[in-house]
Amino acid sequence: MKETEFQGLVAQLGGLSEVQRGALLEALKSKRPAAEALKLIEARFDAAPCCGHCGSHAQQPWGRASDLKRYRCKDCRRTFNALTGTPLAQLHRRDVWLAYGQALADGVSLRKAAKRCRIDLTTSFRWRHRFLATAQDKKARSLAGVVEADETFFLRSQKGSRKIAGRAPRKRGGVARKRGISDEQVPVLIVRDRSMATTDQVLPDLKAGTIARALDPIVARDALLVSDGAACSSYRSFANAAGILHVGLNTGAGQHRWGVYHIQNVNAYMGRLKQWMRRFRGVATRYLPSYLGWRRMIDREGDRMTACFCIATAAEASPRST
């Protein structure tokens, strides 16, 4: 807005009623969170700008659009902004992004997040998985030293599906009829080293081949693997094939450590994960990786897990989209 236009606008404010002034003030306030969110996103983008279409670092300014600086890529010739190629691209209601980021930092349910942000429940659902798309893929790519591995189980769930295949519907947050491996539960492999680097993966089963495919790319060849559980023989098979030292514990028989080796680190993490997941009263199996990524982010970032951090993480290009 030009200075003369602004002065003219100010001159007209005296003629507004109290109600009109209040409405104007609320409208101005509602823009602040959106501006703060965009400022944060652009500041992060400006540190290492690249094309959201092809990843090129050769670009030129191309004006502004939708309150964001616009660029044109010199390689693919397409225009983009700081949100192009990120999970937040074309997502509306920027005025409540920071509030939704705080809901993620607090770990609240979908309904509570929707109520906080005054958005519809279905919008809250879509936003959750948009905001967590990048976090889902952020996990340790290499573990070294003493590496602890164990599996935990989550109730297989078709929550949100219009039709439940293969069984009668059950109460949300129910329990399986039997513990351990069964058709009612889905196994999740948790792997963690003593530096607290953590990775996890939802598995179809606990067979030796499945365990080997999950561990082979991430466990260093000079590591020592410590394991327990129903898949102990699968861990042993992987360690033997990879030439990795392996210590197998039988905690069911009271063997909780062998010398200085134990799995208390990974078990403590699994305990926090299971306790945290109870608030959601059951998570659909298809969305379980998003929740695992969410919990890893909370555990990894600690006090740095703020609304601004959630926004900045969500605005990163997801590895699966590049």
C-alpha cells in the first residue's frame, strides 16, 4: 500500500463505530499468526533455497504471490515458493498453522486439536498427516556401538474405514485376545543405540528374512547387537550372516542383562511410546508410521519441540516427494 493510500485509510478510521473498530482489530490480529508462520518458513527456505520441482539451486526472484516470495527456476523454468514440494503446499488457513503446530508439540488428540484451532475434525485429520509427513521419514539411518533391538505390538486396526473386513467392529482402544504374534496384532521393530539414535519399522512378520531386510541397511558392521523377544533367533540369523556380534537375552526367564549388555534403553523407549499412544484410543494400522515418526520427533527434540519447530519441520520437502 502506498503512503498516500495509507494516510487516507487512517483518516477514515475516525468515522468507524466501536463495533466496526473491534471487527477491524480482530481481523488484523487474525493475520499475525499467518504472517509469523510464513516469515518462519521463508527464513528457513532462504538459508538454502532450491526449486521445489527439480531441486535446482539456480533461481531468480519472480515477484510475490499469496504473501510469499516467488521464484523462477533457471533449469526447469517453473515458478515456485518456499512451500512448493512440501507437505504444506496449497494448505489453507495459515492463520492457525502455529496453533496446530502447538497441538502437535503438546501431543493432543484430533478432536482437541480441532477445537483449539476452530477447524473441522476432518480438516484436523488431514492436517495431522500433512504436518507429520516429513517427521515420518526422519529416523536414524545408521546405528553403531551397542545396538539394542526389540519388537512391540499394536492392535491391528481399520479405524476410520467404512467397512471392517474379516471381523466384527470393536470398541476403540480395545485389547487383543492373546499376547505376542497373532493376526490381531501388527509387530513394530524398534532399534536404538546408546547414543539414543532411534529407528523403527512396521513389519508384516518377524521372520528371519524380514528382520534381516530391516536391520541390514542401518546396523554398522562393527556394532554389537543385543536382542530379546519372540524373534531372537531371527536376530541371531541376521547377525551371523552379517558377521556382527550378537547377545541374545531371555528376559522371560529373568535374564535382563549379560555383563554390561542389556536392552533397557530400547525397552524404556517402547514403554514411553506405548504410554503416549494410549491417549489416541487406537490408531489405524495404515497411519501407524506417522505416529511412530511423531513420537520419535518428541523423544529426539525434547524441549525444542515447539510450535515453530513443528511448522519448520512440516515445511521441509518430504524425501518421498523428491
